[in-house]
Amino acid sequence: MGQLHWMFSLIPDDFLVWVYYLLTGAGVVLYIASKLVNLIPMMGQYKFPVELIGVTILVAGSYLLGGYGTEMSWRERVKELQAKVVEAEQKSEKVNTVIQTKVVTKIQVVEKQVEVVRTQIQKDKEIINADCKIPDIAIIDYNKAIADPSEEKK
């Protein structure tokens, strides 16, 4: 079945539309001819086969035209969605650069905060190690170490 679709995809769409319209037109003509065949002597015996062939071709042509219309509407929908995807990709690139910049900035702020707290702990090392008790300065240094740097600015 896939090979059949592939072969039909090689045929230009305009040619297929003409074939579908010709089938539908031939079905209409044969159906009308089957109704008029009684007027011609000795042709009445062909009324049922001509009518049957005409209706069959008319239904087939109508079905193919409907399928073609559906296919074209889906192709249009695919084009619209592809355009939206391209637009979304462009927007996401812009947003990604903004997010990346924010992340890098936040990492730099955190690294700076860690370095400041590390030097503060080194300065207060003798006070912290002097007794077995935890002095207030150690608790303050610890709280600075775990605090969010962005909250300090507020």
C-alpha cells in the first residue's frame, strides 16, 4: 500500500484533480444516458448495466474528489503548524539565551558568596575553635553560607 501512495505522489496534483472531475462527469453522463436509453429503440436492454456503471463511476469520482479535498486541507494544516513550529523555535532560542545569561549570573553570584563566606570562616577560625561551644559568630557564618544571595539584596 505504501508503494501505491508513493507512486501516486509522483503524479502532479492538478492532473489528479482533472482525472477525478472527468470520472465524476463521466458517471453523471452515463447515469443520464441510462435514463434516456428507453427513448432509443432496441437499446432498452442496456439500461441497467449503463445505469450501474454510471452510478459506480459517479460514486468513485465523488469519493476521490472528497479524498483530494481532505488531503489538501490536511496539507494546509501541516504548513500552518510547521510555520508555528519555526516561530516557536525562534522564540525559544531567544528565551534560552536569556535563561542561560541568568543562570551564569546566578552561578557567579553564588560563587562570590561562597568565597566571601569561606574567607569569613577563615578569619573567625580561632574564635570558632577556642571553645567546645558553638559561638554566635559560627552560627552567623553558617547562616550566611546557606542563605540565598538574591534574598539578601531585597
